[in-house]
Amino acid sequence: MASALSPSDLAARVRRDVERSVLRAKNGIKYVAGIGRPDLGRSPKDTVWTRDKVQLWRFHSEKRRYRPPLLLVMSLVSRSYILDLRPGSSMVEDFLEAGFDVFLLDWGIPDEVEAGNTLETYCDEYLPRAVAAASAEAATDGVTILGYCFGGILSLLYAAGHPGPQVRNLISAATPFDSSKASSFPGVLNPGRLEPEELFDETGNVPPDVIANGFRLARPTAQIASYANLWENLWSDEFFEAYQAVDQWARDQIPFAGACFAQTTRMLSRENRLAKDTMRLGGRPISLKDITCPFLNVIAERDHLAPIEAASPLTSAVGSKDVEELRIDAGHVGLFIGRSSRKVTLPKVIDWMRRHSDEL
């Protein structure tokens, strides 16, 4: 049986609870009113290459110690600043601090002009040119590519379709390789139900709210749990600021180029061609066995979009002899964002990169 609190301990607890209630009210008002939102993606950078709406950024650094440079490739439907969220919680910041020359490929926000963009547009046009631009800017013959989420799929398709020394190392992170085991749009686009074109808006693209709703369908109770966690910790300014940053990014969805979405639905989701080794781009076969550079597959063990059973088969699908799989106790976003990322994920990825890089 627990002993009764002393008067002083009881007073201290009451005072703490009152103080937390005041802080909850203050931060709750800020959250509902949408004020005091953090300024995201702040690491200094230069735009070193552009094509259409695509931009290649090179981040400032005086600590570059390794080559080849690192090229970060993001998904098509999420804003790239998640990789440079805010000071103290930035994947870019950690790679720069570790001595790498960091580039990030930002796809821009598609409109009717990009509605006809296909997988070939991204993997056969934009990515080869971005890799060449990064190599030229850094005065190297190749790059290390890190593709996150669907950016991992694009990086795999590019590397397999354009084998050569320009891709020195390849890292795939939280990548839903085997679509039969992934669940971003559960059941909605199965054969016999919706066709991808039925989701297009007047621009010929899939609008952001459809993308966001698809992610919610994959994890219908997540928002309730997120709000409960927010309320429990709303008194903490540090927690609230971190929550605001990720929440702002999660709400900041962008359209999915229509033609690419239709291809992705039919070839990757329904037919699972990448996992079945039957993929074709531009009329030519694309096989991951043609990827022979060192390869690292980073998997989040609590990832609801790219669960272990969807991500792990990728490790043995590539043709590389130098292959490693890294499993991290994290969720899809937490893999590279937050304290555990800085303590666990990034040090291990950085160690692998250093072992596969040259010192300047």
C-alpha cells in the first residue's frame, strides 16, 4: 500500500499540475490558432541546378572531409524539408557535421504542366541530370544516393536503369519494395475498384487531400493516438515545438503527378513488378540485379507504410556483393527525425558511409 504524501510533497504536486495546465492552455491556443509555427528547412544552401520545377540544393559546409558527395532523394508527394526539419532535428545537419558534402533533390510542387510526368521523367531525365550536376559541382566522378520512402523506389529504378560508376553507393531507407506487403492505399486501388485516373483533379494530378486521406486509411487510429500524446505532453515547450514541426510537414502534402501515379498504381502496386523483377521503363527491362554498387537497406521496424516484410526482400534483390541491412526500432518518420534518430539511426548510417567513402 502506497504511503500518503506529505503536505509539502502534495503542495509540490499540485503546483506542478497547475503549472502544466497553464502551459497546456498556452500551447493549445497556439496550436489551434496556428501561430508560432516553426521555420523549417533552414540550413543554408545554394541552388546549383534546376530543370522545370526540380531544384538541386547544395548545403553550405566548412567541414567536408569525405567524397563522394551525398545526394538525398525524397518521395514525390512529401515536402523535402522533412530531411532538414529544424536545428537539432535535421538529417542534413547531422550529415554535414559528420563531414559529408550534402545535396538534396527537391521535386517542386506539380501543377498541370507536370501532369504528364512519368516514372521515366523522374528516373531517366531528372535523376541522371541531377547526379551529373552534383558530381560536377563537387568535382567527383560519382555520388552516394540515399532515397527515402518512394524516393528509394525512384533511386532504385534510376540506379538499375543507368548502371555505372556515377552511383558509387546506394542507400534505400523506409522503402516499400514488395507492394503486396505494403499498405499506403489499402484496397482503394485494387483491381475492380477505383482506377487511378478517377482520383485526378482538373489539373490532371492527384490532389494533396486524396494523398493525405490515403495515408490516414493505412493507419486510421494514428491521428487519435497522436492527439492523445500531444495532450499528455502539451505542457512541454520542447515536445510541442517538435510536434508542431512534424505536424506541419505531415499536413503539407503536395499533388502526385497524374501519369506517374497511374504507372505507380498499375506497375508497382497492382502488378508488383519491381519485386517480381518484371519492371520496364521506356520500353526496356529494369532489373535490380544490375545494381552492383555497395548497397545499404535501412528498415524501420515499426514502419506502417514500409513494414519489414515489404522492405526486407529488397536486401537480396539487388545484384551488389557488398550488401547490408540495418533494422532500427523506429516508425516511418521517426527513422530519421527525433532524438532516437540522432542516437541510433544516423550514427550507423554515417559509419557505413564513411566505410564506403574516401577522405579528402
